Amino acid sequence: MAETFLSIQNVRKAFGATTVVQDFNLDVERGEFVSFLGPSGCGKTTMLRIVAGFEEPSAGMVMVGGKDVTNLKPNQRDIGMVFQAYALFPNLTVAQNIGFGLKVAGVPRAESDARVAEMLSIIKLPEFGSRYPYQLSGGQQQRVALARALAPRPKLLLLDEPLSALDAKVRVSLREEIRGIQKKLGITTIFVTHDQEEALSMSDRIVVMYGGKAEQVGTPFEIYNKPATRFVASFVGTLNILEGTVSDPASGTVRVNGSEIALKRKLDGKAAGDEISLALRPEAISVGDHPGRDASIAGEISDVSFLGSVIRVRVGVGKNAVSLDTFNSPATPPPVVGETANITFAASDLLVLQ
């Protein structure tokens, strides 16, 4: 059985009359990489600051390694933290920045030098120890900030949107490096981001937050393919929404733009004639017949965008507009705006939104 290392129990945080985190519960296993994902103002950074000790919860408890740390100061929690701003000391070299926490902790010079050298090797900057922060790129500075957080060998690593200030190409490269280092060291990590791609690509599990609550906790596969709420479905990935009506709730039959679709599962709590919202991922849709896709809806091509290897197609389906991507094939011309088309998909891929 996996060991729970970080336990957040019934945490609530209010600033005056405004509650920004409510009834938050989460158990994180030792060595697990968990992302807090959500839009601005959802409470994810506040929750991270509560774990770090920079904010005191209005209610609830935070436990690390079986120890209640709720009322401990940040420097008593044995954590490392990396912020969006690099916050490196401009008058110290890279090596001195990395070793700063070790010096404060009174680690002997020889041991500190060895640890700094190890960190420089891990972040792939072994020759940069004598440089100053202004001589580094943004990505290099963030790697140094990560090394500084890891040098004291904390039990828990907290990352507060550390990649958001970097350009897209550097972000992709650095997120792979961060995940690689985290796996190598086996350190339990909480990562805050508003970028769904970062969360999906880096995490063992994702906590999708909205309105101060954890809307859903699950693996990237579960969050993307089996969203528990309408917000999760719409926030994570691109989603097509189809509005229809229930024909037979017992058999799960619905009608969308004149087409009957059998979902092959009961629609509990629904009655014939009720309106229903259905979601469909773009990759689940084809124009025309496709093996394994047992449902179809008639529509009209409303827009075609050529993007090189991919052609993005929008199809008007009654009051709905459906987007899908098809691969470019030189032998097959793209659809033409205005022509009628059937979009096909597997009925089992339709998500019923609550």
C-alpha cells in the first residue's frame, strides 16, 4: 500500500467575508507529482501557500510525513519552494545562490561545495557556477532557482507557476527537465499551473480547482477522458458541446439535430423531452464514415483552416458548431465550405455534462 506523505484535511481559507479555499482534502503519496490546475482566482496558489506555511488556514490541518505542520513557520517545514519570479540574489554567483540555504543551515563548507556541484550537474549547468544571474537566460535562472530549492534536500518541493514567465519553447524543455529531476530524486512535489498542457504532461495526478474547491482529482487520463463536471470538461482540453433532447432515458437515447443517438447507458434523473448537454472531443470526430464510429449527425461545413500537417474543420450542426482536426493528405482535397457533411463518432465517446 502506498504511503501518504502529504495530507491536507478539511482546509478552508477566508480573507474577511471572502472564502478563497473551501473544504479542501487531498492525500499525496511519497514521491508523487501532483498539479493544482485552474484559472486565476480559483485558490490554487493560496492552497500552495498554506502548505508552505506562508498562509494560515482558517480551518483544517496540513500534515507532512505524519506530522502536523499547520502552525509551523515555513522554515520549520523542511520544504523547498520555487516561485514564478526567479528571486535569485543578483550580487551572488550561481554557486553562491544554490548554496545559500546550506550556508544559513550551517552545513560545513566541504559538504556544501559538494552539494552545490551535485546540483549544478543535475540542472546541467556544471560550468556556470561562477557566473552571475544577469549572465544567464530566463530558463537557466529558473533551473538555478530549482537547484537552490533542492540543495538542502527538502522532503517536499512546491512549485508556484515556475514556467509562466518563459517563452513557449523553453517552457516545454524545462518542464521535461523538472519532471526528470523530480523522478530522479523521488521528491514529493506540488506544482501550481493554469496551463492544462503542463499539468497533463507532467503530473501523476491533477487537482482541477474552481471557486476554491477541488472539482476533480485524478490521473491525466481520467481528467481528460472522464471529466466529472462541466467545468472540468470545458477547462481541460478542447471540447465540442452538443445540445439535444432525451428521447428514452431508460435506453439512453437522445436526439441531436434530428438524429437519434443511442448512448447505451441509462440517463438517471432524466425524462423524455428533457434538454441535455453532451460533450465530444475533437479527436473523436470524423467527417464521413470511419471504422468503429457508430453515430452520425448531418451538418454543413462552415469553415476550413489549412494549418500545414493538420486541417481544422468547423461543421454547423443545427444551433451547434463542431470543430475537428484532420490530417493533411496531398491526395485528398480538404472539405469545401457550404457543402453538407455527416460527422461520425462513437456514441460511447459522448460525455453527458452535469
